[in-house]
Amino acid sequence: MTPSPSTALLTDRYELTMLDAGLHDGTAQRRCVFEVFGRRLPGERRFGVVAGTGRLLSLLRDFRFGDDELRFLRDNRVVDAETLTFLENYRFSGTISGYREGEVYFPGSPILTVEGTFAEAVILETLVLSVLNHDSAIATAAARMSVAAGDRPLAEMGSRRTGEQEAVAAARAAYIAGFTSTSNLEAGRRWGVPTMGTAAHAWTLLHDSEQAAFAAQIRAFGTDTTLLIDTYDIAEGVATAVRVAGTDLGGVRIDSGDLPSVAAQVRAQLDDLGATRTRITVTSDLDEYAIAALAASPVDAYGVGTSLATGSGSPTAGMVYKLVAREETGGGWRSVAKTSTDKGSRGGWKSAYREVRRGVATREIVVVSDPDESGPAERDGCRRLQTTLVEGGEVNSTFEGPAGVTAARAHHAHVREELPVRALALSRSDPALETIYLSA
Amino acid sequence: MTPSPSTALLTDRYELTMLDAGLHDGTAQRRCVFEVFGRRLPGERRFGVVAGTGRLLSLLRDFRFGDDELRFLRDNRVVDAETLTFLENYRFSGTISGYREGEVYFPGSPILTVEGTFAEAVILETLVLSVLNHDSAIATAAARMSVAAGDRPLAEMGSRRTGEQEAVAAARAAYIAGFTSTSNLEAGRRWGVPTMGTAAHAWTLLHDSEQAAFAAQIRAFGTDTTLLIDTYDIAEGVATAVRVAGTDLGGVRIDSGDLPSVAAQVRAQLDDLGATRTRITVTSDLDEYAIAALAASPVDAYGVGTSLATGSGSPTAGMVYKLVAREETGGGWRSVAKTSTDKGSRGGWKSAYREVRRGVATREIVVVSDPDESGPAERDGCRRLQTTLVEGGEVNSTFEGPAGVTAARAHHAHVREELPVRALALSRSDPALETIYLSA
């Protein structure tokens, strides 16, 4: 069966089971507040990056139960007839607010807040978490690579190392967090991410000689192309490249070897041959640490594959979607939270602010209240972190599509500038900002 | 822009750039053999599990360049007009053979072999690797969890921890590798994987008391349901569960705490209360090691989330797609391989066999030849590992859809039985079988 355009079954069965039971006993109509937050940052990093929000909003538009979905639920007796009728008419009519895409976050940051009836809000849990946990994990790793790369261009090329749709999302998240481009064409088509790429080793192996392969590539694309020089012998590859292309050769790419020493050798050889403006791109198993180790090397651009697409050791952000407040039986609100063990979380509606002193972020302030008395809209010296994404069921379309990606990338660059210097170190540590909780 | 049903742009730009240049110089028409293999097993495990093949075959059917795809490529000048015409008419017309889905594999196993012109075969690299690297990584991790769980049911519930589409693929791969069911409804609809799930903590928190929540759940689903007992206090939760449901309560689920001790306490309490047949399911941050550590505990079923969906530390299988042979300029075949560095690979067409002695697998035998003189169809005491998946562009539909998943799951169970006992240990080690190469 082919993938459905509906996103409604990208859902854990227990969401629909709870809905079913809640329609039976009437609790499904209680007004509820669910909150997305991370108990800690992935990989003991110093800051996290929110990504996926714009993608989520578009997927929410397709969260409808059509004939295929309803038939599956009926045939497999997942829910009863009354619930099927509810789902057939399902349309989220509540409110969603949250951190802007590209924003940085810390443990406890209320990244997304979903308000609606239990029925309409609970069934969004799986889709919301799938998108935010994946995309934020990639963006969080990508931001560190971007910090390490400094002003040098940084290309995402991890599509072959992750699921085929996740690859598109990863390219998008990396671009938001500071990458320059991607190899993934669908990310270009769907999200406007600039695409790049020239040739693989297969291109050289296809030809009778490396020289023939280079000459054909230059005939097709001109001398301002990048030649992959490490199929046979790197020194010979460089010599052949310059012989064929001349000293105006745009670039060479190195995909293997001990990169600091190889890059230095290649630079020296290019300079000796007069190709002083030929750029060097390196792409071999890079991660943020390898990029940082190349900072003093004569490298002009980086390409990152596996470690980007897999979140550099932390492929998921570990965010959860928790009920934090609900309507009381007799009206009014009750803050709720699981209390049994170490997984304890904090109930109540939360307003979030970043305290910024002389242009430097100092604290994450979370004000806890009831939904009907939510905290002040403004706080002195603080930036309000939440914005309305969906109101009365209507998606704010300014966050969607390629325009949303462009805005998220700009927002991330802006808020990263605000971070204290200690936030930019690569070693494992505590979060760079402390999260403090206040009562409204 | 919404996802396209076409899979053609789930492709790295350099594939199309090489195609473009190859159409210019005529090399794109050379017959080629590309091979998918892993240089090593993910996470120093003892065997790998091939998964994704059936999914890949369906995605190949949709690998067509439609108006949207062509417009993007034209507007962004990715390729020239001649190449656009080629892509407009693109349809893979070659042959693909490979390991059956569910088969185990070792370093160097020729998991997939794609034969066709350079033009038609090179542009499949990204899609092929995305699918096989993701799904095989999940299946390889899942098989170890399945070994550790023994006869106890094992549910996949990792959808909230990975991308929303990869979650469906992960549920499918886990089922092939021995899991019993999934929480993911779309995996049920699309692939026929059995689905499961009852309630989350939000269900209990929604109600005025744990007792009210349990009573409502039992009214909706009967006493043979599973109650989540760790929202407030586990001992009180168990007492309340049995008080409300009676001693015929189907099961309880524990999602936090030190599981060996908690499971023992809960079992003792249930037995004391007379609920001796009530099953215990545990779901808190399990991986293959935690499952193994619970082997002697009174646990009846496991649910695994994060570690399954992220490949338990190895989220990608690290397979590559390499040109291993091509047509010579004057006819005949040439074996080719990158030779510069440590990334060296082995050229030539490969036939793969598993040597099995008295029912136990002993070696992986790879016979290297030219494509027109490929190895013997049979070898004494060996099982041929490759089968034809696509012939003359026609997909063998028996490997697709839910039927393909069922067959892959059965095949995996069968071939896992053949593995030597040392293959089933969880510690990091060398591959359980050595791969040896022979000339035809």
C-alpha cells in the first residue's frame, strides 16, 4: 500500500485507545494543556536548537482521517463506531504556541504548548514528537558543526545515511542551524535549501583514466568545478587536475586520508603548480570535532554526511509531550504531573522568557501559571520566547514552506549571537543557561 | 510544497551532475555494475540483518521524473536540456539482485547488485542507500533485542523518537527482525504489522483519581486490558488496579524505576492479591542489554522505544554503493575499485554463498568474477544468498507489500536459527562468520 497523504495514522495506537475510552466516559471533552519539553539536552550539549516547527504545521494540515485510515481502524477494531465518527470529522480547533523555529532551548524550555480538548490534543502526541525530536536533534548537532566551521561553507551530504524522507528533513534542519547547502535535491525543491554536488568516485572509475574523467567534467561544467582527486593517488590526482583544468580550477575535493596532513600537502602542491585560488573541500567522515581540528588547516569548505544525519551521537532530542493542566470537574484548572519517580515533570501553563543583559543571554525564565492567568506578555530585559503557531485551529502560514525556513535560519543566526561564549565550546557540559521557574 | 509521490529527487545532486556529464561524453551509456556492501558491521556486532528491500522495490516504481521534478531541475540549472529529456523518459531497465530481506549479512556481503547503464544505475545510489542503511541498522539492533527477549513478546514503540516516516519503516524493520508488534498505526495499515497500545500517563492525569481512570479504561475495554500503574505510586497503583479490575486483570505496565526490583515487587504484590495471571509489561528505556538483564525477572512482555528507533547506538548501517565493474571501451568487462587509501574496496561481480555444515553456518563465501561469467549457481553445502529482485526493469512483486514483510520475517527467523551460538552474544566482537573471497 502506498504512503497516504494523510498524516493521521503516523500515530501510536494508545492515543486512539485513550480517545476511545475518553469519549465513553466524557473526559475526552475536558479542556487540556499539553506541553513539549526536554528533560535534558541531547548529548550533554550546552544548548539545543528547535527545528521542525514549520514542517509540523504543514503535516498538521494533513492530519485528517480519510476513507483509508478509517477503514483500517474499523477493520482492525482499534476504536468503536462512535470514535470513528469523531475521527471522520476530526479537525484540530485549539491553539498551539511555541518557540520559534531556529530558537535555542534548554532543559525545561516549554518548546510547544497545545491547548484544546483532551480528544483533539492527545492524538497529536506522536506526530508532534516525531517531527520535533528528529529535526531538533539534527539542528542541535548541526549548530555545533556550524560554530566549528566558522565562516567556511558547510555542506550537508548525509542523505545516504538516513531514511529517505528523514534525509530531506535533516537537510532542512541543518540549513536552519547554519549549514550553507545540501546535496539533497528534494530539500531544494520542497524547502528552498541551496543544493550542491559534482562527482563521486564512480565518475572517475567509469572512465579509462582519471585524466579522461576530469577532462569530461570540465568540458561539461567549465573549470570552476570541483574535481574529486583521491580515487587513485592524491598527489597524482592534483597534478592531473591542474594539468587538465589549468590554474583556474575551481576546487578539489578530498574524501579520505588524514585530513590535516593531506590538506596541507594538497595546498602546497596546488600553490606550487600556480593554482593558488583553487579551493579545497574536505568530506571524509567529518563531525564537529574533526571540523574544529581543521580550523588551522588550509581548507576552504566542508561536507558532512553521516554524523550530521545521525545527530552526531544523539539522533533524537528526547523531548516529551506531557499533560500539564486540565479542566477541573467543577470548572477552573488543575495543574497535573506524574509524580512516581525520577521522571517527574512540572505541571502548569508556562510562559518562557530569555533574560538578555547587554546583548548576552543570561537565564531561561519560565513562569508557571494557570492557562487563564498566563504570565505577563513582557518582562523587563527579557525576550518573550513563545509565539502563536495555530489559533482556533488556523495555522499561521508565515512559518510554513521555504519562507518559514529562511526566517528560521535568520532567527537562529540572531539568537546564537546572543549566547554567552561558553555556550559555543564543544566539550560535554551543563547547559549554558540555567532554567529558573517562577510563579505567575 | 507538499511531498511528491515521486521519489526521484530523494537523490544527491552529484548523481545527476555525473549523469549530465556522462551524457555529454558518451560514457553514461557504458554498462555498469554497482554493488551495495558494508565495510564493517554497525556497532561491532556479530551479524547484520538486511532490511528495506521490499520498501525499496516499491519506491523504485515511483522513481520517475514528473513535471514538478523536471521544473525544479530546469529552474535551478541542475542539468541541461538533453539530460532533462533523458530524465523525462527515465525508467530503470536493468537488473537488480540481492540478499533476501531478513537475511543476515557480514562485512563484504554483496547485499545488492545493480546492473544497467551508468546513466540508469548511478542515479539510484542515494535512494538505495537511504533505505537499506536506515532499515538494516534498525533490523540489526532489533534482532539482538529479539534474541535477548527470547520467547517473551516484544513491542516496538519508538515512533515518537524518530522522523515520522522513518518511524513506519522502523516498525516494519523491527517486525522483520523478530519483534511481535508495534505502536505505529501506519505500519499496521501499510505493512500489516500487528499494532498494540492502551494508555499513557496523560490518561490517568486526565481523571480525578487513578481509580477513576482505571475504571473508565476497564469499562471501555474489559478486564483483559493493560493498566499503566506508575503515574503516582506503584504499590498503590497495583492495589487500585486489582481492586477495580479484579483478579482477572489482563496486565499492568511499568514505565519507570529500577525494573528488576520493581518487577519483582509488583509480581509479589499481584500474586498476594490473587492476580496470579496478570501479566507484567515493562517499557522504561529498554535496550538489548536491559532486556537481557531482565531475563530472570518476572516480566511477561517488553516494549522498546528510543533504542530501537535509533539503532541502539548505531543509527545507520554504513553501507556504500560502489561501481565494481564496467564495460571496456573495446567491449568486455573491467573490474574497478578506488585504490587510494584505507577505504579500498574490491572490484568485480560477486556471487555470495553461505556455507552451512550440519545446520550451522560456518562461512560467507564470495566468488568474484566478471558479470558475463558469474559464479556457479550452486555450491556444495552452501546456500545461494542472492535472488533476482528486478529483471529487465520489472520488479518482482512477491517481495513487496505486507506479503513481502511476512516472508522476510519468516526468512529471518529461519536464517537466525542457522547462526552459530557465538553470533547471539551481545558483547562487541568480530563478525560471527568470516567472509572469504574466491575467484570464479
